[in-house]
Amino acid sequence: MAGLNQKSILDMIKEFRMNWHTLCNSERTTVCGADSMLLALQLSMAENNKQHSGEFTVSLSDIILTWKYFLHEKLNLPVENIKVIDHYDDIRKMYDDFLKNSNMLDLIDVYKKCSDLTSNCENYANISPSCLLDFLSGREYAVDDETDFSKPASPMSKHNQENEKHCGGSDTLSDKDAAD
């Protein structure tokens, strides 16, 4: 989670904190990172399973599939070829209710609320939904959804150069910069 993308996310959160009174109904709101979002999703899925099958459990594969779909759906990104599990709408409602009842917002909600402020502050306007997806997925520079993790990505690949333009740049040095 290093690099300018993380700095852009932190700047967005700072802007949210400075303008919380116009963006939020609660005086005390907790901002959830990816780990808390995933935990809330897991708890929502387990609660849903308890209601439908009596077991407060959920398989890791279901969590990962739902997480991938959830991020794409919530960021309004294409969800092609991503399977949705049964009762997804119930799970999503439980997730949203859990955050609301706990006075919490996830990073996607903060991103959406802060997008209303882009006319006032453009510090984080360079964060795109796909950059936020990469950040939440733990990928700073993903080549595509079928990333081959056995091959290291070149820091200055074509996709990374595109990502720099859309995600606020990079602190990664190219081979040429490192030689200089």
C-alpha cells in the first residue's frame, strides 16, 4: 500500500474529516478500511447463512467471490464474469445496515461523499473508481483481473503508465531513473 495512490486515499479521508459536518449526519463516524469492510461483509454473509440455513458460518471461497463482486458493484464498475452468490441483495442490505447502525462508512462511501466536494477541492479528484478498486484489493498496479502473480510486473509497463495518469502517479522508480 505504498506510493502516491495511498497518499491520495489519505488526502481524501482528511478532506472528509475536515468537511464531515456537510457530508455526514453523525458527529462520530468511523471510516473503515479494506480489512474492516471485508470483516463486515463476512459477518453479513454469516448472518445471512444463519437466517437461511441455521449455521453462522461462511466459506472463504464465497467471501472472496462476494468481495470481488461487491467492490465492482459498489464502485459501479462492470461485473462481467463475476458470479454472485445466492441472497446477495440480503447480504448487501445487512452490510449497509451494519455500517449505518455502527456509525461507520467504508472507503467507497467516503469516496462517493467526497466526490460531491470535487468542485471545492481537487486534491483527490485524480482517484478513479478503478484505482480505489485496486487499493481495496491490495493491488497498486494490476495488469488485469487475471493477473499472473508468478511474473513480476515491470514498474514502467504500459498499464502502470496509464495507472499513473489516473491514480495520481507513482513513487516507483523506473530502471532508467534508478541508473541515474
